[in-house]
Amino acid sequence: MDRTQSLSGTSEPTLAYHVLRYTSNLVRDEWVNIGVLLFDPRTAALRLRLIEDQDEFSRVRRLQPQADEDVIRQLRDHLEDRFATFLRNEQRERQEPVLPGEALQRLVDNWDATLSNSIQLGPQKGVHAADLDQELERLYAQHVASPRREIGAAASGSRAAMRAYCSQMWRQARLWDKIEKSVRINEFTFPGDPMRIDYGYRRNDTRGFVQTLSVSGSPADCKGFAYTADRIAKRTPLAI
């Protein structure tokens, strides 16, 4: 069966995804899910989300006490850079234009074979979805996000809930395709900084940023962002 077909056997193209897994001890063969890689095999549109909140890293430490957080925090930038480099090399080495879907599938297969022993891709699976971003959030909540027992106001104040609400508002305002998502901030802080801002936009000469923060749930994230906001303001006077 084609790898892009759904489990129901339909021939309709589907999205493909992998769950990213981490272990600090290969001998024990105990894994914890740390992210989701989702892509469209037809167009090579790719989405990647890994854990980033303090409560998510706390859960990893509970399950994998020897976990190397630096490796996990830097993984997203590493994979995205490898993807960009791979596509550039494909275009240079081939006389004909590379079909983006084929190139991406080769890259994913290569990742699966060459990632470090502590980080692996789960089996590739197919899923029907019209929107990559919404499906990424669903898969992340299903496979990776920390189980939440809170209900009502506590759950609605979580960072994940706020980010989902912001995404909904961007879509309703028809701005979703005009904003940047998960913006790297190492241009404002220091090379290799793994932190990202949820949303970014440009208006004339002004750059704007939107970050969701849970003051009650993760106060340490707020303190960390205060440093980042100060660095952005100093490097980009017109930033808001």
C-alpha cells in the first residue's frame, strides 16, 4: 500500500506524520514522545512541533531523568536547517527540477536512518486532513502533550489553549497566511538560541510579535521572555 494512503485503503492522498521519540538509555528501550513531524507528500509542505514548555520538559525529566534538554531544544532548528540544505543540494545536483514531495520523502527516510540513537522517528502513518496546522495541533495533543487533569478555567488558561485561541482569531480575521509562525529569535539574542515566538508579522517598517504565556501555569517562561523582549526592543526599535 502506498505510504500516503490512509489505513482505510482509500486512494485519496493523505498527509503523512511521524512521532518523534527520545530515550536517554537505549538498553532499557524506554521512550517518551517529544514531537510530531507532519508533511504533505504531494507538495512537501512540512510542519514540525516539539516540546517547549516547562511542564513538558518536567514530564520528560520524570520519565527520563538523564534526558539531555539541550539536545531536544536544538533539535527543531537542526532538522529544519537540514531540510533546507537538502533541497538546495538536490536542486544543484539534478539537471531537472526536483519534485518537492519526492525530495521530502527521501529526506525523511534519511532522517530515520541517521538521527542520533537517543532520538528516533516513529513509524510513518497517514491521516486525512485539509489543514496542516490544525492537524499538527491535534496530533501533538494526542501523542505528545502532557495529560491534563485540570478542567474549566485552569485548562483554558494553559498556553496550549491560548495558542489555539490565537490561531482561531488569526483565521477568522483572514490573517493566518500572512503571519509567521514559530519565529526564530536567535537573530535578536545569540546564535543557536532555540527559543521561538509563536507569531510574527510585518507592517511597513514595523515588526510585531505575539507570544502566548501562562502566568499561573509557567511563571518561569514569563521571566525568560522578559529577557527576549528586551533584546528584541534593543535590536529592532520599531518592534511591537
